[in-house]
Amino acid sequence: MGFWKRRAFNQPEEALTPEAQRQRLWERAMQRLQPTLPPDSPSWILDEAFDLQNRLVWFDVVMRVGPHWAKRRYRYDEEVDVLYFSGEVPFPETELDRLPPERMVWPGHPLL
């Protein structure tokens, strides 16, 4: 017995292929993420995991936080259109050159 249940998919979403659902979910998550990125340094978006049935995506972002670098974890819930911050751990600056260059995002540029 619960007072909260997720909505069932509506017809247009069910018609989308899994890849189209994934792309749509990712684009919406990136729209919510954009304002949280630092305006003066690059960030890297890494390690995304999708739950298409519940319309969720988890991902990590390496970004500058004050004078230090951090790896932050986020969860985007398309049902309520909310990006949740799930914590951060320090990220060593010496490891920045090992991050994939194709996952780098510069301030003000469209996200992946």
C-alpha cells in the first residue's frame, strides 16, 4: 500500500525506440545540469547509467568546486523533471589529463 506511484508511460513515449528514449532522457538531464556547471572552467560528464522503465539516469561530473576539483554524482528523474545531487568526492588535479577529451564540456557550450 503506497500513496505514490509512478505514472504509466503514455502512448507517444511507448512508441519511441529504447535509443530514442535514452537520447530524450539524456537531453533533458543535460538541460537541468547546464546551470550547475562552473562558468570559468571545463567539466567532464562521465559514467552514465539509464533506467528507461522508470525514466532515470545517473551520471558523474568532474568539475572545479572553488579552488579544488571534485567528482559529483547526479540522478535525473524525468517523471518530475528534477536533477538530484547525490554527493561528491575530491578529484585529484593530476588525474585531469586522463579524462576522455570527448566528454569535456566548456562553459556556455551545448552539452553532449
